Amino acid sequence: MTRRQLITGIVATAVAAIIFILPFIFIFVTATKSSQEAALLSFALPGGWHVWDNFIKVVQARNYMLMLAYLNSTIITVCSVAIMVLCGAMIGFLLQRRSSGWNKVIYGMVMLGLIVPPAVVPTIWVLQGVGLFKTIHGMILIQVAYGLPFSVLMYRNFVATIPRDLDEAAIIDGAKTWQVFFKVILPLLKPATVTLIVVKSIAVFNDFTHPLYYLPGRENVTVQLTLYNFQSQFETQYNLLFMNILLVTIPPLIVFIFFNRQIVAGMTAGAVKG
């Protein structure tokens, strides 16, 4: 390693620490302070550590709303990501393997799903028309609609790396199309599946705007919306707010840390082989 490379690495590490680590330290320190100390919004250490007290207050706030929010967010995340994986893999498989005049049309619609921004008001009208506004089921379908184009494109690229000889051998052995997909193709898509599950799980779990628009109501609260519990027009309880931020941020952060290598490997494999 040359001296220039060493200096560049040190500078890059320092910049990354400032951008990513210092804000997290500030959130943690503020979350452990009393209400009066937290209102100063300084990096100073607390006079007394109030970690457990603040934690209990956040969990018990508004009749344990945070626990309900975790349940709702978990249901939305698990169901929507499962549908994205299954439907995205099947659509990507058909787009790659089956020659049809409709493929270009479908592929164009998938690209539009990535490019065209979502329209909130018309979407609310549609949800109201089908009776899914303010429901968990409607929120799951919204997340699937917004995340499916990315899923289809990822799986389509990965299916292209799998030799067609495997399909033909399975068909010669008497396998039907659905058996070829589930027993031959889908197991080989594990890198793409792991990448998609981690990326989309974090995105859906951390989503703030879509539940705010399409899922109003206390019984439908998600984890990101619980941040409103400690903010009002006249007062903000910064110690409890930052403790809530910690409780909401830590689960996705842990998932990302443990599956970071799988995400990079999956993205790189798709890019190189595609």
C-alpha cells in the first residue's frame, strides 16, 4: 500500500465516521439524558444516565403504542416482502425464458413503475373505491406495487445467468413449467432472494410517508409514526424522541450489519453475470 492510498483511506474513514457515527452517538447520548438536559441539544455527557427510565416511558407511551406499531410494521414487512419475492421471481422467470410479443410491453410497464413517481391522491381514491383505505391489507398491496418493479428486474437479470439447458433437462424428465420454476430455478436464485429480502425489509420497515398517507388511525400505527408521540406544537421531549429513534433504528441496523456481505455479493453477482 502506497502512502497516498493510506492517506486516502484514513481521510475516507474519518469522513465516514463524521457522517454516520457522530449522529448515532449524538442520538444515543441525548436519549440517555433527562428532559432538561436533552432540551439543550448538546454533545455533553448526561449528569445522570436515564437509559432505563426513558426506555420504559417510550414503551409505555400512549398505552404501549410502540408495541402495536412493531406488530403492524412486522406484519406489513413480512407479507409485502414475501409477495415481492414470489411474484418478482415468477414474473422475472417468464420475462426471461418465454418469448412473447407481450414481453416488451410488460417490461416497459415494469420500467415505468421504477421511473414514474407515485400519485398520492389518485391512489387514495383507488383504495377507497375497493375498500382498502386505512387497512393493513391495503398498505401491503401499496408496498408490493412500489417494490415489485425492482424485484422483477433483479430476478430477470439473475435468471439470465442460469443456463437454459437446466430447464430443458427438467422438461425432458417430465417436469411441468411450475415444477421447473420451483424445483430448478428458484433454488438457484438464493443470492438475489437474500439481497431482495434484506433491502426491501429495511425499506418497508423504515417507510414513513406511505403509512402516513395511506394508513391513518391509531390502530394502524407503524414504528416510524410513533415519533409523533413526543412532538407537539409547543413542546418536544427530545430525550424520549431520541430514545424512540434508537428503538426504531436498531433492528434494521442489526439486520444490515449481519447481512451486509450477502447484499454486496448478491448485487455484484447480478451485475457481473447479467
